[in-house]
Amino acid sequence: MTQKFKVGDRVQVIRDSKIEIDTITFKDGTIYQLQDKSWVEDCRLAPAPVLVKVPQNVKEQIELALHYNQQNKENALEGLLQDYYIRTEYESESVGEWIANNFAKFISAVLDGYEVEKESLYYIKLPALGFLVDEPEIDFVVSKEFASKFNKAQIKAVDERYWQFAVPEEGK
């Protein structure tokens, strides 16, 4: 049975004996136009692998490596791995730690693409004071509606002790 795709789907296609990832931009029955303007029959397409999720700081390292390597993914990966194994030159210790704990995901992210994890946001609610606000003239408000949202790193940068008063943003 042939897989049916729709406009916007990421797909795998074989070109020049290599599997490449592309996106469908137009569909005409069982013929599809890809992002590179080539036309392909549906029988020559397969679903693309699911994108891995990476933290924002890992995304920044991948983008930087791709930029310095003129978007060549293999060269970017080689440089990133050299940084990890040989030079250990990541600005953030958490980048190296994430790579160590998610090595296969990291390689897939560089070669096949990725999505950025949506970072959890929190309010800080201190007893008897209310919700913390990141404004010069106002420190605290009573209503969550006017409170500032912070990620975990921002909260700990303000004061490590505030983490115990973090309230997750609703619906997250």
C-alpha cells in the first residue's frame, strides 16, 4: 500500500544513490513537488524520520557549526564531535552533558534536523508577597495575570532559593 502524503510533510527521497530529506510543497494526485522543485511519484517517497528534540543551547551549537561549515552537515558534525571529545570547548557545561546523555539523538539532530524543546516556564510565588515581577519599579503583584514568567535557569540566577516557590505555567 502506498503512503499518502500532504503538503508540508517531511519525506525521504532517494537522489543520486543517497537518501535525502525534503518537504512536499505541492500535490497533484500521486505526483508531488518537493522543496527543491523536483517532481516525484508517491511510490518513490517514504516518511521522514521523526525530528529529535534538543534544548535551545544545543540548537545554538548546531547552528553555529553549520554556519562555520557552510551548511555541510557532515563537516559540522565532525567539528562538533571534535569539540566534544578533543577540546571540550562548549561554553555551557550542560551542552556537553546533554550530548553525553543523548549521543545518538545528537548525531541525528545534526544530520537529519531537529526541533527545539519548548522550555517550561514558571511563576515565582512568594508567601505573603505574591508573584515576582521582572520590572524596575515593581517587585511583586497579587495576580498571576501580571506576573513575569521565568525558566529554571533564570529563577536560579535571581536566587537559588526561589526555585522552591516556582509555580508551573498553566497548560504546560
